[in-house]
Amino acid sequence: MASRSELAAFLESVERRAYKQALFAVRDQEAALDIVQDAMMRLTERYADRPAGELPLLMQRILQNAIRDFFRRGKVRAAWVTLLSALGPRRSDGGDSDPLETLAPAGRAGEAEPPPDQLERTQVIEIIEYEVSKLPARQREAFLLRYWEELDVAETARVMGCSEGSVKTHCSRAAHALAAALRARGITL
């Protein structure tokens, strides 16, 4: 069973990455914050009695389910709005959509990076984040879980609710697509 301090430390350690995953998926800052908050609340309410070693996989599964729920609610809401809008007058305002905003990368402690290097690194990170956001949802999910969250194939398959072969396929396609997109921009890593 995870102690309160272990649970708090775990939530603090995954907060930023969970937010970025949600932001990549939904492309809306406020919705991403809500999704992460809901996922963290579900984890603490339902799984606080689990050992600390189980928390990372549980958090990923809860987060991915919360993202899917967000899209399901959106589809239902869109269906009702479409039906109800046919009954009333047309609105001229199309509404604003928030572009995907990226977070500034955390600086390295104790190292002074030259400004040109820092600018180049920041630009490359922004390009990578943009290209990751363009991946199909399942490829993006598999890629982030495997290479960002560093889950193994079996853990990723459990979180995604698919076979290990599917995880490998999604990761391979994502890696090839990202490599091609970066090469097209003249970036070699």
C-alpha cells in the first residue's frame, strides 16, 4: 500500500507528463487540465490502497480512459447541438479553438547552456512536439507510452487495451513518421 507521501510524490512526478499527453490528445489546455485532474482524483479515490509500484500503470490507464471519455462526450454533445441547432436561429460565431501550446523545456540544473544552443534545442523540441501531435491517436498514444513514459511493450499493451503486436506496429509507424517528418525539416538526431 502506498503511503500518503508516496502517492503525493508520485502524482507530482507525473503531473507535467500527464498534462502533455492530454494536451497532445485533446489540443485544448483547459480540457487537458481537467482530464489530468480527473485522472488524478480517480487514482487517489479508487487505487490509493495499491502498492506504489502499481501506480504508474494505473495512472496511464486512467488517463487514457479519461481522454477517450472526453472524446465520447464531445461526440454526444455535438450530436445534440446539431439536432438542437436545427430548431433555433443560426449563430454567426464559429467559436475559437485553442492551438496546441507547448511548455518551455525545463532547464538543466548547474549547467549554463549557450543561448544559440538553447534556442536550437527549444526549436527542435517544439518541432518534435508538433510532429507528435500530428500522429494518429493510437500511434501517438503508443509512442508516448513506450518512449516518453518508458513502459515496456506488455505494460503499454495493458494500458492501451490491445495486443503487444499492435503496440509494436503503432510504435514502428509513429517512429518512421516522425523520422521522415524531421528529416524533411533537415533535423537529424
